[in-house]
Amino acid sequence: MKVSHYKLLILVFFISSIALAQQRSISGTVTDSNGIPLPGVNIIIKDTNRGTQSDFDGIYAIEVSNGEIIMYSFLGYVTQEISVTNQNKIDVVLEEDVSALEEVVVVGFGTQSRRKITANIASISSDEINEIPTPSLQSTLTGKAAGVQVTQLNGKVEGGVKVRVRGISTISSSQEPLYVVDGIPITNADESINNSPINPLIALNPNDIESIDILKDASSAAIYGARGTNGVIIITTKQGKQGRTKVSLNSSYGLSTATNTRDWLNADQYVELLTESALNSGFSQAGIEGQFDFYANGLDWRNGEVDTDWQELALVDGSVQDFGVSVSGGSEKTRFFISTAYNNTDGIVRGNQLERYSFRTNIDHNLSEKFRVGTNASVSKSIIDRISNDNAFATPLQAIAQTPLSPAYLADGITPNNNTTEYYNFLTEEFNGSFKTNIWRVLANAYAEYQIIPDLNFRSEIGYDLLSQVAERFSGSLTESASVGGFGTTNAVQTEKYNLNNYFTYNRVFDNAFDVEATLGMSYEDSFRRLQFLQGQGFPSDDLQTLNSAAEIVAGGSSRTRFNFLSYFGRATLSIADKYLLNASIRYDGSSRFGEENRFGWFPAASIGWIISEESFLNTSEVVSLLKLRGSWGVTGNAGIGNFASLSLFQGSPYNQRAGLAPTQLGNPALKWERTTQVDVGLDFGFLNNRISGEIDYYVKDTEDLLLNEPIPGTSGFPNITRNVGEMQNKGFEFIINTKNIVSRDASWSTSINLSTIDNEVTKLPGGDIIAGRNIVREGETVSSFYLVEFAGADPANGDALFIRNTVNPDGSIDRSTTNNFNEADRIIAGKPYPDFIAGLTNNVTFKGIDFSFTFQGEWGASIYNNAGRFQSGNARFFDNQTTDQLRRWQQPGDITDVPQARLFSTNGQQASTRYLQDSDFIRLRNLTLGYTIPKEVTKKFYMERVRVYFTGFNLLTFTDFDGYDPESTADFNGNNNIQVGETFYSAPPAKTYTLGINIDF
């Protein structure tokens, strides 16, 4: 019996040994169809709990027995199964699963599959950015993303750009989205010295961008908490890929003109209208002709010796030159992307020019199978020849106010005529002044990522952002500063920002059905700003333009300021059976800008999704490819206020050469976060193998505790105080439809349409109306609505300007009768500066080697107020030149017209009224590109992988009833004003550019 037990023990041991001998280690590499390693591929022994993941280089190793089946699965790729026989190494190539729509989208602190996203995120890929020389980074977004409005303030090369994501959610706080480049929030502050904004992202090279992802709803943006209210724009730059080294060269040259010019009176028309205007006001014929003689400076205006087109002098032909080279590639351990670019833009406004140099290097290196490090760094220098802001006679476009009877130059044809012009001749600045701004921008971040266990990673990032801007302005002895012997200004500002992110990421699939991902981390941000300025006057020579040569330093100073954020955040996502989706996040933000009791705030968010098309009743459908229902809720914040808004501030204030202190700000220790709660319901769909796909969304954004610079009684000694006052709501629909109209080997045609509605309302304003110029903030109305007297044209009997009273009758009705007394009319809400409806249409067509694409953009429902209209179209109240429509002025009883009688130096309809308010609806052909790629069999003979030549046009066509320069161009001096917006004032139109270019890959 003992022997039997002994034999049985030996038999069991023998069988176990055989089984253990059959189980062995198999290794290999997982790549895509292009040979690029795929990290994080799930590798599981079928019908078991045993599994692993591929590392950063796509390498894996797993214990397996003969006869078992290994399953290889990865997001966006077709799952592959391989049966084990006697192999010791299995290399796997995964094919992309086109039908799964597994586009990867960059979200805060990670990436997610487009298919499994429950939030609303708009994405723009490098295919939509590269190979087209875009004027600015923001212009790549125009017309491409639903609910995103992109507006360039004017046609200056450095002109500010406003990006609004789902409307305006604040009054006095920042209205700009948060920009995040390679994981680091960057400085987006304007540092202009002349109240004319410079686009702070002008330093970024669009060709370095791999993707742009716009976080629109609270579920996606809440991971950035305090600064997510206005949306988050995540910019990811290009990284190197394993494989042979690739060299790409891009070069283009373009010519620019103004998108529009206006019709102004020529000399004969000017004489006719101004003579009539003078006589109507009691001046003599001899008197007005004597004024004309003065303007003409000795030339015979009666016989046409002078007829100056000042618009032609102000708006000139421009050019755009771009050149860039990039090198990318890498080995199994190290990957790199290096680029350099040059841009030279001569603006369409005389004297305006931009020159930019940029360099970038992105490197990733695997120290081991588990440890990866890398760095992204860029440096750029921008040199801008600037001009004065719109509200200065020295700016070129104000020259249109000059009379055509004044010659631009004196008799020598060289010296600008400042002797007989109505206003200062801007040409003097070009010949006897300079205004240069030098901008250095450094963006750098380094990271280290360690795989603690196969399912858990830790990543640490440190980022640095330097924005250094030096502006030097000199006005010589012949300019408007002649009385002081020339005037010089130097202004230098440096803003340094440091950012530290540390976070863990956990990702695991349980039972092939529960896909869990979690992120937990912290972020710290510190920003420090220094400013120094100096002004001097009295220069011995116009050739000596630095302040060392000034006879007197008349002003100077310096300042320093600082703010920081400390944040903790977490996010968890769960996918059940690839069809039930859950997402939750929370962020705890602290800011130095708020009072001690309210310094920190909680910003939670949650979203759910249901991929209905994965259910048994739809997953075999040949019609429905994707049907996903999703909903989100979340809270975001806004901290875009002064760095010390909660504190009472004092500043040194010398008196009689003695040191002193003076209060400069009234503090509010109870100041707290502005909070926006947003709800979003959406439907994603795809039909016929996603030949037709799209999204439908409805959102509501409610903002409370608005950060408002509230006016207070002057007896306090302060003009205003920052408080949490009022509430606001934005709501709207978004529609996106994408179609693949033609898909074949030699040809393709795709179309994308996005439509958005935006409805803004101030829902609570306890302090009552806030009026700033022609704009008003009023409860129940759109923020910054236009508040104007209603113009009613000219009185047919006598040519007086008429206005509608709009006063309240005793019975509560509105008196709609007219009056020629402006003071008898009440102001009304007459329009708003923000559109109700925006849309974009993009088409992409290819046929063999030909590619053709274009984008139309449109906006409807907004208005623009022409604040210069009282001078430009003021029925000759002044000697300013007039638009030609003023020729239809009232002249005799019975005339029916909207232009009152011309009366020199007499007010007759030039007051702020709806006369100068117009609808700004438009449709614009934003860009058009036609390219041809030379066949490879030809280019390879010259050792070139790919050669593409192309033509691109920007702003080629604009359809609008707006009769000003441009329905988008607004006054640059309102660019940083949150309430007083939607005005134009001698504002330059954007450029229309025709470009030829070439792309070469080696």
C-alpha cells in the first residue's frame, strides 16, 4: 500500500513536470502597419486571467503553453488571435479598425478614445493644419469647430485674436480660453504699450502642431478647474517616430491686399458737398473757397491739380513669406523632432511688418523598458514694426479723414505735407519715427514617466514659459512731438511662468469587459511679471533715438507682480462591455488672487455615455455604424482678475519731492471664485460604415458669483471694487455633420458642416445697469448690448435729423413718434455684438495627385457700431472727407432720404444713435487650397520621397451687407475691454492673401 502511494506521488510529480515544461516564455514586438511600435497593447491568454501589456517599444513577454491562444487587442485596432505551437517569438502587426472610429483625443493629463469619450471635445488634426501657411495659430480653428468663434480684431499683422468657446460667461473677468501647450498652461496676456493688442500666441509656429483639442463642456474642462469656464484649447506638438529619418521642407510666398476698400469723395465731390454744407451754415462762398485754397497748398484745385487718395496711401499691397524645415525620426530607444521656421509678413497697412524666427526640438528617450524621459522646447523671436492704435491721428487709416484737396507731400515730393492737412499726416511717422517691438518666447517642458507595474504609471512634468517683450518708440523732430524736440519711450516686460505636474495613471481591463482608467495628481503654477519703462524728450538729432541721447527723462518706473495656483485633481473613467461609459473628475484649486477664506474651491464634473450601436439589436446593422448617447454635468471657474483683487493696495506717491503713500485699490476679503455650472446632452452618430457621421449637442451654462468691477460712489475715493455680483446664462445647440461622399482608390471627397446657436443672457444684476459708452449690461439682455437712441432719417420738410422718442406714455405704452431734438429721445437696446448663429463648411477633394479644399465661415445676428461714423458719414459736419453715400443728403423740401441736410459745424444727426449701427452678418471664404503631388516614380529619381506644389488663398470672398471695411474688424483699443465691445473706429480690414508654396519630404 505504501508502494502504491509512492508510485502515485511520482506519477503526479512527473505529470506536473511535463506541464511546467510545456509552459514557456514567448516574446515579441507589436507594431502597426507602418512598423511603429504600439505601447500598452493588451496581451491576454484566451479564456484565462493571465495577461500582460506591451512596453514603450511595443515589446512584450508572456508565459504560455502549446495549444493556447494569445489575444492582442488595442484601442483603434482589429483584435488578433494567434495559436501557440512551437514558436519562441511572435511579432504581431495590428491593422487599424477603421469602422471603430477609435480616434485618440488629447484631454487634460492624458488621452482617451474618441469612441469612448462622454464629453464634448472638438479636434483638429495636423492634416487640417500642415501644408497650409496659416496667418496665425488661432486661424486654424476658424470655421472648423462648432460653438467656437474666432475673430481677428483688425488687419494688422500682430492684431489681437478673440476666441470664444460657447459664448461669453463673464463680465469683468477673463473671456479667453486657457491655452495648454504640451501639457503646460501658457501665458496669454497682452503686453502692448499703445492699447492695441498683440496676439500673444504669435510666436508659435503652426507647422509644429500635431493636433488641437478644444474642451468645450464642463466634463472635459473641469480637470482644469478654476480656469475652465471659457474652454480649454490643448495644443500638442509633433513628436518623433521610430523609423528612418525624415526631412520635410515647406516654403511659400504670397501677396496680400485689403479684403475691402470704401468709396470716399474725390476732390470734385468733396468741393460740391462741403460748399453746400458751408453755405447752409451761413458761411460765404469766398470763405469756403479760401479754406480749399489753404488745403491745396498752392495747387489749383479748381482744375484738378490735386486729388489725393489717402486710402490708397494707407492701405498698401503686402506680402507673406514662409520657410520651414523639420527633421524627425528615431530608434527603438530615442525619438526626435526638430524644426526651424522663418516668417516675414509685410502688412496691408502702411508701415506694419512682422518678422519671426522659431526653433523647436522634441525628444523622447527610453531609459529602460519601464522608464521614459523627454523634453519639448521651443524658442522664437518676433520683430514687429508697429503703428499707432486706431484712436490716433498717427495711425495710417485715420488718413481717410484728410481732405482730398491736401497733397500728401510738399512740392519736393519727398517731405510729408503737415502744413495744410486737416489733421496730422501719418506719413511723417514713417519717415521720421519708429515703433518696434521685440518679443522673445521660450516654451519648455521636461517629463519623466515610470511604469511602476504594468497597469500603473507615474509621470512628472516641469514646464517653463518666458514671454519677454521690449517696445521702443521714437517720434522725431518733424512729428507731432516736434514741440519737445522728439520723444522716446522704452518699455520692457518679462513674464516667467513655472509649472509642475505630478500624477499617477492606472489602466486595466477586468474580465475583458471592465476597462478602468484613473488619474490622480497635483499641479503647481507660479507666474512672475516684471515691467520697466522710461520716457525722454529733446533729442539733438533724429538719428540718435535711444534715451541716452534725451535731454530730459520725463517719466519712468518699474513694477513687479506675482500669482500662483495650487491644485489637486482626480479623474476616473469606466467602460463596461465597450458600451456603457462613466466618467467623473474633481479638482481642488487654490489661487493667491482670492481672499484667505475663499482661496480654495471645488470643481467637480461627471458624464455618462451609452453606445447604443453595441447593443444586440443594433450591432449587426448594416446601416447604423455608431449611435452614442451622452450627457455631462460639471462646474468650472474663472480667476482672470487682478493679482491682488481681494486686497486693499497702496502705492508710493511722492509729494513735493517727499516720499508718501496713496491708496490705489479698495480690497474685498470676501472675494471668491466665479463658478459656471454646465449641462450638456449629446448624440454621436454614424451611418453606412460611417460614410455619414456627426454630433448633436444642447448645452446650458449658468455662471454665478460673477467677478465684476462694480462702480461705487465717488465719495469713497475709488471708482470701483471687485465683487461677486450677478449671474449669467449661455445656452445653445451644436450640429456637426461629416460625410464621405466619394471613397475610392484614386479619388475621395469629404464634407464637414458645423452649425451653432448661442443665446446669452444676464439673468441677475443686483446693482442695476452698467453702462459703458454705447454698451450696456442689463438684466434680461445679452451682455454688452448696444444702448442707443433710435435714428429715423431726415425730416422731408427741412432736412433735420429725426429720432424716435421711445419714451414711456402715462398708460405704459411706448411713444414711437419722432423728434428733431436728440435729448427728447430715450436710448433702447438696439442690438448686440455677439452672433446668434455661427457656421462652418469644409470640403476636401482628392483625385490621384490633386488635392482641393476650402472652408466657408459665417456669422449671423451680431451688430457693429461705427464710432467714427459721425466723422466719416456725418453729412459734412466737419471738413473730414466723407463716404460717397453722403451725396444723397437732403437738399430741398420733399426729399426722402436717410442723410440729413449738410450743415458745417452744426450737429444734425451725428449723435450716437442707430444711424451708425449695422448688422454684421457675413459669409466668408476663409481659405481655399489647390495642390498637386508629383508622382513618386518621378520624385524618387531626385532622391525625394514626396513633392507637393500648391496654391492657397485666405479671405478670398466675403458676402455681407455691412458697408464698412469689414464685418469682423473692430477697434483695437477695445480689444482688452470686456464691456465696451463691438465698435469699429478707423479699423483696418483683414488681408486677402494669394500664396504659392511647395512641400518636399526627403
